[in-house]
Amino acid sequence: MPAHQEAARERRRVLNQPSVRVLAVDWGERRIGLAVSDPRGVIATGLPTLEVRGREHALTLVAAAAVAQEAARIVVGLPLLLSGKSGEAAERATAFATALAERTGLTVETYDERLTSALSQRRLHETGERGRRSKGRVDQGAAIALLESYLQRLAGPPR
């Protein structure tokens, strides 16, 4: 089956569940950007960036966010190298995603997040936001970009 048909089929399967919100996680060791989809899986909305003190704290806060947002699935950004290969950061993100799935009982996927932070920084720059306050906004924006890309993949190619 062609990849675009498989993606469309997966989107239908995900969206036919009673609660279809997807929580996107831009994981970092100190800050975690979050975004959530609307119930139809079309719109990505940023949530407050989490300040975390270690992996256990991060797992607790992200699991709580998933419950609060009624997420049916979680997607964790996978920071691949520009070559597409997996490095140390990608391995840590994968381990975090695995632990998060165990903690929540939800389906947790990883998804390529290359350039989401750069896109977020560009968007913030275009709106004139700069300085210390923008660090958390970059993480939030990266989670939004990650979720938008993930939802577009589920939707399949434009018709």
C-alpha cells in the first residue's frame, strides 16, 4: 500500500477514537514545549512550557498534561541529526518516549523534529519577540510546529 494511503488510513483510525487529541512534546532536559490538537486533529495549540528538574519530574508533568488535555496519543519530537541519523539526543528522546508510554498507558510515538526550533525562532522573530522570555516560547513554538507536521502526515497529501 502506498505511504500516503497508509497515512490516511492511520489518521482515520486515530480520528475515529472517542477522544482524539494528540499531545506533542518538544522534550528537553530543562524545558519541555507542549502543544495539543483539537478533537478533529486539525489545529495545533500551544500549551505553557514546562520547567523540569530531571526525567522523573518531566514524566510526571507531561503525563499530567496528557490527562488534563484528554490526549489519546502523544508524539515526542525526535531530534535527529541533519543527516537523518540518530545521535545521543535522539536516543534520550526515544528513552523518554518509552518511559512516557509506560507511565501513561497511551500510544507514544516519536516524530522527526529537525528544524522545528529554528522555525519557531523565525516565527517569534517575525512577531518581534526577543529576549529571555522567548526561550519558553521557542519550546512551545517547536511543539506546535512538530504537531502541525505530524497532523499533516496523518492527513496525507493534499488533494
